[in-house]
Amino acid sequence: MSKLTSLEAISEAFNKLTVLIVGDVMIDSYLWGKSTRISPEAPVPIVNVVKREKRLGGAANVALNVQALGATPLLCAVVGDDPDGADLLRLMEERQLPTTGIVQSPERITTIKHRIIASGQQLLRVDAEIETNLTDYEERFLEDRYRKLLEQADVVIFEDYDKGVFSKQNIQSFIRLAQEQAIPTVVDPKKKNFLSYVSCTLFKPNLKELKEGLGTDFADENQAAFEKAVADLQERLATSKVLVTLSERGVFVADGQEKTYIEAHRRAISDVSGAGDTVISIAALCMALQTSMPFLAGLSNLGGGLVCEQVGVVPVDKNRLFEEAMQVRLFEVHEYRNA
């Protein structure tokens, strides 16, 4: 249990942490425009371009969230040796993110998601990506970078977008290496490798991923079936800690047999893109500080809601996060009560 005694102390402690993020990085590309008429060629809107922008996405957006929370992010990933890969490295340097953990491979392309937005609404997304597994030499290069960066880390985030960086073999190797140094591992999973993260410290799926990953289905409101699925997941992954995001219904956290539901806060939702990246970033920092699991879930829930008020993928605002946490007395409710 954390010995920190206030939200201010936790906020300050975030600044001293180093987080290793390993996983699938990408570029989020935006074309912002205005749309006032329908095309005569097809029943689609015509968008007049106002602005173009490229942002760091995927595991790189997790790194930005970690940075925004005051901690030091270290990013470990494989990208293409292509113009988009060069753009990604440039964007990292502009945001003062170290690039030493990035492997560039001529056999891959860099994932980029193009979004077309008009009047605050996303009209279309076009993706360019590769989803095949890494080659043997790419895996060796990645593990070499991971080993070197792990020496500096207080916690590891596995950010899986099913773009091929992770395999069952390297997942288990990465978790074992972290365990040898007593470094907690926090997982944001996708479907392909869902049950490969055996012995991770904290596993964070959303409800859809939970159902797909376990090959089960039940009504979202069926609490008994949901909790049974979580218990099954705990057993199959040999982990006691599971955090499930429930969209507009908040979050659920299990710590062994202890279960806590935390309701979502009322928000003017603009875009849910990137909310999971914020949740996993906050959860990892709380895990490194060994806060109570209900506090971890409560602060992550607040952060995920805040970024949904913004259009596009953006990192969390640390000042607003802790201001809201103070307003709802989050520390007193979920840390003192569970001490």
C-alpha cells in the first residue's frame, strides 16, 4: 500500500517516475475542414481543407500521456524505415521524447491513421498499416532495446494494438525480464494476444475486449456474468489485478476477491479516441506508487473522461485531473478507506 498521504503527494511522486512503454506506435493524421454541401458524384459530403496535422498515436500517445502526468516516458517499438517512420521520429523529437528505443525496419511500414473531420465530427478514417508479426531479427533488435531501457524503469506498459509488435514469445520474455527486476507490468490488450500476458501485474481490457478475448458473450448489464468473466480472466492469466473500462458506466476493478465499481462522471463527450491511452498511463503510475486499486481505478476513470471532452487523440491535462480528484475527494474516499 502507498505511504503517500495526499493527492498533492501523489501528483509530486508522479514526477519522479520513469515508465517504459513497449508496443505498437502510429501516427494520427488529421484533415480538418468545413462541409456545407454534398458531392454531385456520390452521396458524400465535400470537405474544404482548413488545416492538416499529424500527432503521435498508439503507444506513442501513451508516452505523451505519461509525459503530461509529469513522469519520464521511454518508448520501445518497431516502425518502418519509410517517410512516415521519419515523421514519427521527428514528432517524438519535437515532443522531447527519446527515440533510442525505436527500431526502424525496411520490411515494415509505419502505421498511420488518416482522419477527416468537419464541424467537430469525424467523417472518415483511412488506415495504412501492417499487422504481420516481427521477423526474428526485428524481435532480437526490439528485445535488445527493451533490456537496456528496462534498467531505468519503475513500471512497464504493454500497449498492444494488434499491429504485429507483440507475439506470445516476446510477451513472456518481456514479462519475465521485468519480474526479475521486480518491475510491475501493466497491459492494455487487444484480441490476438489477449491470453498471452500470463503473470502480468495489472490487466486492463475494455468490456468489448473482455468478451472477445474470452470468447464469451452476455448482456452488458448482467453483473453476475461479467464478474464471472473477470474471475475466469484472473485465473487464466494468473493475475489478481484486473481493471475493466465500461464506457459510459465507468470502470470496474478486481484485486483478488475484492471488487469495486466506480461510476463515470457526467461529461460533454466529443471524442472517445485516446481515452484508453490515458487510463492505462494513470493506472501504470499508480501501480508504480502502490496506491490502492480503488484509488487507481478512480483516478484513471477521471482522466479517461477528461480526454473525451476533446476532439481527436490528446494527452490528459494533469492540473485538471488533480483538481477534479480534489473536488470529489478521491484520495479520502479510495485511499484512506482502503488503507
